[in-house]
Amino acid sequence: MAKRHLRELVLKNHTACIGGEALIWSSDALIPAHLRMFYLTTAIDYTNGSPHIGHAYEKVLADVLARYRRLVGNEVYFLTGVDQHGQKVQQTSASEGIDPEEFVKKTTARFLSLWEKLGVRYDGWAETTDSRHKACVSAILSS
């Protein structure tokens, strides 16, 4: 994409993504870069099985980026979480003879334990069975 078109995109939307990193564009050029908020999210992991190296790789890299941004003075909000719904969750819990809700609680605990062991420090945790998530989705779908 030509630089001019990218600049127009950035000016129109106030954000852009280049090389996987969100760039925040301020209309006030007087705000130093180190004072800008940096939002970082990861994929939410499916809870139909235990965490694996791919999950760990993504979360550790995100944590490294969040720590770097904090080090250079950004205010950072790092969000991650789990998706506790889906047909595979239902199928896996049925094959193990466990209620799906009990199954995802057990699997979610494995993810949380791994992030603690790896020292991943996130600011927000999202679970699709959480009442805040349900209320947000409901509000979006009813608007």
C-alpha cells in the first residue's frame, strides 16, 4: 500500500496495523508517544482441550510486547481469555462423561495455571461464560 493511502487510512480510522503492531494516531501531534495508550489482545483459546505450545507461544510473545511497551512509558492494557462455548467443547465433555460447564472450568484452570507458571501478566481476562461477556454480547446483538 502506498504511504499516502496508508496515511489516509490512519487519519480516517485513527489506528492502523503494520507488521502485527497496532499504531495509534493522535490528531494532537503534541501528545508524546510514551503517553499514548497501547491496547494488546490475543486470540481467546478454545477450552475443548489442554493448552499447548502454540497457546504458550502467542501469550509469551504478547507478554513480551506488553512489558516492552510499559518499559518505554506506554500505558498498556493486555487482554486475553478463553472461549468456553462450541460443539467441540460439548463433544469432548460428553466423551469424558462430564457436564460441559464442569469441563470448561477444569480446562480454564489449566490455562490459568500455565499463564501463572510462565509469568504471563495480563490486565484483563475474558471468559465467554462470564456475566460481563454475556451482557456485552446481548447488548451488541439487540442494538
